[in-house]
Amino acid sequence: MAPHAVLDLAPAAPLDAARIADYDVFGDRLFEEEGDLHLGLYRLGEEFGRGIFWTPHNGGHWLINDYELLFEAVRTPEIFSSNNRAAQNGAMVMIPPMEGGGEPRFAPQSLDPPEHGMYRMPLMKAFAPARILAMEAGIRALAVQLIDELKSRGRAEFLEAVAEPLPVTVFMNMMGMPLQRLAEFRSWMHNIASSDDAKRADAFLNIDRAMHELIVARQTRREDDLISHLLDSDIRGRQPDMIDMQSYCLLLFTAGLDTLVNTFTFGMYHLARHPQLQDRIRADRALIPEFIEEVLRRYGVAMPPRVVAQDAEFGGVRLTKGERVLLMLPAANLDEAAFPGALEFDVDRENKTHITFNSGPHRCVGSHLARLELRVFFEEWFERMPNVRHDPANPPTYRPGLNLTICKLPLIWDPA
Ligand code: HEM
């Protein structure tokens, strides 16, 4: 394994050497040693402890991997800001820091309270549990169709067959996008996650264009879809304008697709390695909600960045305005102090309070939709499919980063 360069980037305030962790979120050496993204995060805690640490990689930034400390950090937005305006030189709140921050584009995610709340309220209404539950029958029909198409095949690449088409189709239906554009949508979703800047910029441009078209159409004629609903919402006494609407659309696209695709995939990845768990759930479907919560805990997927908005003491270190912070939510879910035997996948676990959807003002707006899609899909999967296993000739492939990703998950099974 090639050694990673440790850059000479130190925090502004003096720091004890024990608080410096050799951790690269994009090429984690612990991940490379373990071949398992989450095990790598767990080993980081074993090697450096839990708390707040500095890493010199990727421009130098703080990382928090302690359960209690993370809950405190995400509920203190006056220090841990999501807003470009708090970053130095107007750069983006990103790791590594990126130019071109400017005005925040992903409202409400890119805003802090109290401004954040004004933009969040319309989304909260659109994603309220009762509205989401009304989508159950449509999601079930789609899940059944996708599963029935692959049942007799005996093998499938899970992302291609289910984990992408299901949430992307649900999302497009919800937005009011024509499904003929499904393939295009999926390619944009891939390119947004790409490390190639040109591909990423192109994907954002395409999404912006497609959404602009749709918003203009709905401005003229409302339908029963999310865009129409948001157009009639209220941001502190006024209707959202085109910039607000495009901001909502971009945010929903970036926050609501990859995360769910990855959670579907990690869930299936775990099942394929544990035939006894498949037998147990098939015999007792009432376990499915517990199974889903344990997938969400054991395989958290998102590590959002923040910027320090003001000099502050926090968790025993001195933070300086403008420094970046990585909120390691999936690592906090593997904190032994909160989840004894944290690496074990235990559907009977008592503590279900994971932080996969974050907590505090930015807690995920789409969690009800995510849970519904996961539950309905796994109910139909266990109803229709025999036990599946990994394809020994084609092992899964992974990608570390701010979103923990399985890129390919080839599965095999014995068709009935
Ligand atoms: C398992 C699937 C999902 C996971 C793990 C997840 C995770 C998260 C996390 C960690 C955040 C906080 C980001 C931050 O603090 O900066 C977040 C925010 C958000 N999520 Fe999700 N998400 C999922 C699915 C969805 C879906 C399906 C949607 C909608 C289609 C959605 C929409 C949002 C929005 C709009 C925000 C911003 C909330 C705010 O800043 O106030 N998410 N999500």
C-alpha cells in the first residue's frame, strides 16, 4: 500500500500531538487495510480515541467521531456553521475547501438558524409523515415490478437492478418529472458523485436546466406534485421565487438520492453475508423495521462538513473561525459507549438512537420517505426472493469519501 502524504497543515491554535489523526477521508488508509468502510471508521476510534481531532489531510480539518460530542456539535450551529458566508474568503463549506462559495445555493441545508428555519418549513410540510405515507401503494407496486423482473435471473448487480431505479423513480414521480428521463437522471446522479470536476459541473448544469423547465411549466399550470406544492408554499410571507425553487430542487437531488441508494445497498450487502439473518427475517417479517434501523446505524452513509463560525473552545480544543469540521456521523454510530458491541449487527439492540439522519436544525427532512421506501422494498423482497449471496467471482467495490459508497454489489441466488 502506498503511504499517504501527511501535509504540514496545522490548526491555527496550538494543539497537543495526541489530537492529530492521520486520517484521509478520501483515501482512508484504515479503510484500505480493512476493505470495509465502516470497520475503517471503527478502527480510527480504536487508534486515536474518540472526541475531536485534527487531520492535516485535505486542506487540514477537524473531525468529530464521538457520539455525545457530535450531538452537541450539530446542535450548536453558532459555532458549526453550514453557511458559506461564515467561511473565509467566501469559499464553500466543503472538504477540501473549494472556491466559488458565493451565496448559498442549497437552502435550507446551506443556511444557519434563524434564516434556515424559513426555508426548511415548506419542505417539512411537503415531507410530513401523512403525505409520505400516501405514497406507499405506488412505491410497493414499483418494488414488486423491479423484484419480479429479476427473480428468475439468478444473478444481478443490485445497484443497477434495484438500489438506483427504485429511489430515483420515486423521486421523479414525486417531483413531477417525466419518467422517460430516468436514464438521464441516473447519469447525473452518478456524475454528481464523480471526482471529475468537469463531470460534476456538467451534472449540476443539467439538473438546473431540467428543473428550471419543470418549474416554469408548473408556474403556468399546477399539478399534484412536489414542485407545485412548493410553489404555493410560504417563505416568511412570500412565495418562493425561481432561485429558491432551483435551490430546493438541487438540494433534494443531492441530499435525497445517493444517501438512499447507499443505504439500500449496504442493507443488501449485509444480508448477502448473513444467510441466517435472511432466514430469521423471512420467518418473522415484523423484524423488518428493526432490521432497517440497524442498517441505518451500522452502515451510516453521510459525513456532512461544517465551518467554524467563531473562535471557540469545544471538546477540549481551541477552534479558530474559518476552520473546516467533518461530522463523522457513521463513526459516532460505532461508538462503544453508546452502542456496546458496536460492530455487531444486532436487530434486538436497545438503543435505536443513531445519528445517521443527523440531529438538530439540519436533521434529514426525507427520513420518513427513506424509511418508507426501505420498509416497503424489504417487505416485498423477503416475500418474493430466496436467500441471496455475494458473487465470489465479483466482489463488491467501495468508495470512501464524504458519502460512504458501495459502487457495485453483484449478487447471486438459486432461482426457484
Ligand atoms: C437513508 C437515506 C438518507 C440519509 C442517510 C440522509 C441523511 C441526511 C443527513 C445526514 C442530513 C444532514 C446534512 C447536514 O447536516 O448538513 C440530511 C439532510 C437533508 N436530507 Fe436527507 N438523508 C436520506 C434521505 C433523504 C431523502 C429521501 C430526502 C428527500 C428526497 C432527503 C432530504 C434531505 C434534506 C432536504 C436535507 C436538508 C435538511 C436541512 O438542512 O434542514 N434526505 N439527510
